[in-house]
Amino acid sequence: MSDDLVFNDELPNLAPTSAVKPWHVMVVDDEPAVHEVTKLVMAGFEMDGRPIQFTHCYSADEARRALSQPNDIALILLDVVMETEHAGLDLAKHIRDVIGNLNVRIVLRTGQPGQAPEEQVIKDYDINDYKEKTDLTRRRLITVFYAGLRAYRDLMRIEHARQGLKRSIQALSQIYDSRSMRGFASAVLEQVNVVLDLNGQGICASHIAAYTASSGNGALRVLAATEAYSQLIEGDSLDRLPQHVHSAIEGALARKSGHYGDKVYVGYFRTNVGSENIIYMEFPENIGAAARELLEIFSHNVAIAYDTLLLHEDTEKALRETVAKLEALGH
């Protein structure tokens, strides 16, 4: 029984000290000893460099109240028999059907398997695993944690991608409503923040070929800036930018490609009519792979919208010139 879910003097009693966001795990059981042993056995456990943070509930009612509040609980270890013989099963049904939480992983733990036969429970309830407490050795419990947390992590990646795509579509619709170059650039900066659900600061610069009267003869100019760069006004050159920003933008133009840093995004996109456009963004946290993918998709669609806006401005310019010539002839 040395490997069973019991106190083990050799296991370190460590508390998570990392500043990394922990995995939230809820233990729902009316036996205090189960909570203590679970904490002890899983002390020092990490996955993807993230430790565990436990939430302890000693009844299904207590868990129900806790779960009704906003939370990011990834895994629930759930006892069956608590205040009633089927309290755990009723709670599992409540989580899925009433709260509507389909992402949290639920592992049923029971010390009385006769009260809830495994085959029937797996069939009738949306749980992710079923374990008898006597079978939960330390090694098996660690396996349960890895399996449950990995499944939750992957589900959340899909959910974040879905939400990001939704935000991207909504953001692009806002940008398409812009009617001027400055309004377009400002909308791009605003909507990048919306797409990534972050609070980024940045600028939008445009290297416009000399085919429009407002191109500045091909010079690179700042079209819009967020509050952090509010001293920049439309038409400013890069000379007033901080040196690291200036260098990042010039580098993207030289390479004809974008660049990612831990907390920086420099987006480069060239339109069909030949203009080169740069978005420089700084973020308060690292940019993950999913965020990078969204930025690439977003920037590509921004380039298409930019072409449309240029065509619109060229058409308006030609119309104004035609009207001016007709008025001159009339005189």
C-alpha cells in the first residue's frame, strides 16, 4: 500500500511559488483527509511550467456555489456520495446542463462503486473519467492530472481560436467602415487590440508609393498612433519615434516581412497596388502562437481593405479633378 493515495513522508510539501498562472483544480469531497492527501501527493506538480492551485469544497452545494461564479477551473475531482448518495452525479449534471460548462474536465472518484456502477455512470453522465479511490495510487493520480489538464488546455486553445476569429471578423467590419486614410489606420490599431483581447500600444505607419497626391512622394509617414505615442500626428516621419521602434519598422521594410518579439509585433503587408504598410504593436504580455496566427490573418485582410480604400480615394480624387475642369470650362 506504499504507493496508494496515502501520506508519504518522502513527498515534499511544496507550495507553488511561481508567478506563472496556475492550473485551477477543484476537489469536491466530504472527507477532509482526501483533500489533504491530494494536496500532499500533488505537491510540486507542474505541467507546461504551470503549478496547481486547489479549490476545496466539502459538499456538492458548496461546489455548486463556487462554480456559479466566474472561474477558470480546469479539472474537478468529484466524489459521488456526499450529502446524498448521488450528490456528485447531480453536481456533474448541473455543471454541464445548468451552468453550461463543457470545458472543465470532471473525474469521478468514489469509495463506494456499488452506489454508482462505472458503466452506467459513464453512459448517463458527461464525465471524463471514473476512478475508485482505492485504485488511485500516486502514479495513477498524476496520470489523471496530466490527462485532464492536457484535455482542458487543448479545448481552451480551440475556444480561444474560435473567439479570436469571431473578434477578427467583427474588427474587420469596423475597419471597412472607415472613409479616410487616418480613420482606417486608427481603426486598425484599435481593432488589433480587440482581436487579441489585449491592451496593446502601437503605431501604424505607411510607406505609400508616389501614385497619390497625399503620398508624401513615397516617404514613410505615421498615419495613426495609440495613446502611448499620442505626440505623433498624422504625416509625421519616423524621426520622432523611439529608436527601437524606428529600427523595428525600418528592419521590416528592408526584409519585406514582419517580425515578432516576446511582446512586440511588427506587421508588414504589401498591397496589390504596391504600397507597403507597417503596424508596430507593443503588448503587456507575451504573444503566443495563436495570437500570432490571428495577427497574420488580420493583417492580410487589412491589406485587402487598404487597397479598397486607396481605390476609393483615387476615384474621389479623379471625380474632383473632373468637376474642377468642367467648372473651369464653364467659365
